[in-house]
Amino acid sequence: MDFDTGPAFLAIALGGAGLLAGSFLGLVSLRLPQGEGFAAGRSRCRGCDRPLDAWRLVPLLSYAVFRGRCAACGAAIPVRYPAMEAACGAIGVCAAVTQPSLAAALLTALLGWQLLLIAVVDGEHFWLPDQLTLPLLGTGLLAAAALDRLSVVDSIAGAAVGFGGLWLVARAYRAIRGRDGLGGGDPFLLAAGGAWTGWIGLPSVLLWAALAGLSVVAARLLTGGRVSGADRLPFGVFLALGVWLTWLLGPLGLSR
């Protein structure tokens, strides 16, 4: 039997895969910061600790059917679960409709799912673990080898320049200000971003990240919040956004 592998079918397939990926990544985003393994037993209700049946883990549908509550104890299910499922589904659809080939679509979806998990963990915990950034670097090298957008040499150069550049900035900031201005995981995340976009994409990654960070600061000021030099911002969230936009749109000022 021949299967329709046209854009509509691919969008549905990757969207559905994204829903499943989002269910898993939502669990990882909770377990990893707590030091638990990715597969540390069955999923449980955080209210009554009852294991969840497989049919209660159906992405989005189970949340809607039970109105966002545990069927056993009635405890509220955090909205982060369906939100991550929906976001990963949207990433899958976006990958399908924006990429010219099946391989590019699959790798783009993988990139988006990895970046989303990294952004969530950093946004909630100000932490960029090697367990997430190093696999992202590895898949960037894989993308360079599998696609014709970037050579493996350019990918390796992007990783080296990304890490080295941000590491030097962090060292210089500490030497001048006497305190850390960047987290230890940020250079590794930019290295991974460089592996995906190449060294020529790094300025665009940083520009998008800076604009996103400034937008958050501006929003705080406009809503009456106070901003000081001691405030912490999860820079990894902004870097993840910069990598995603640079991958989709290409380096700024250069035609794809």
C-alpha cells in the first residue's frame, strides 16, 4: 500500500508525533531537575501518587475529558502538561510546512522539541544541564551530515566559535564585575546552536536572543515592574529562541 507523503499527511504525522513528544518532554522537564531518571517508573498523579493508566496519558484529550483534574483524587493537573503537548504539536506542523524534504522536516521538528525542553527547564530553574545541551550539539552535527544546508566542517566551527566566544564573554564579565553574568551552561547551548546554524549564523542567534531579552525587560518596565542590574534572566530561553528563528529564517542579511 502506498502512503500519501504529501505536505498535509506530513503535517498531521509530525503534529501527532509532537503531541506524544510533548507528553514525554513534560515529564522530563519535571523529573530531570529533581534528579530523577527519564524513565523512573510510570507516570503518577502528583496529588495522590496513583499510577496513571495508559489511556489517561493520551495527549490533550485526557486533559479535556477529565477537565484538567485527576480522575482518582480530583487534584488539578498543571496546565504545563497540555501546553507542552500543544507546543510540540505546533512545532511538528511548523517543521512539516516549512521544510523542503522529509529529512529536513524530521530534523527541524527534533530541533524544536529539544529547544523547547531546554527553554522550559532554564526558564523554571535557571539551569542548562549537559544532559540537554550536549545531545542538541550532537543532533546539530547529524543535521549537517544529513542535509545540504551546512557542511560538517562549518557545523564544527560553529560549535567551537559559539562555545569559545560566550565562554570568553563570561570570563571577561566576571573579571570586570567580580560576579558571574552568564550561567555555566550558556556557552554549551550556544555551541549547540552553532552546530545547527554554523558559525555564520551565530550573530543572528545572538541578535534574536538580545532582542527577546530586551523585549522582556521592556515589558516589565511598561507594566510597572522594576529592573536592576542584579536581576536574573534565563538567557538560555532567549538563546533557544534565537537558534530556532535562525534555523527557520536563515542568518539575517543572507539569502537562503
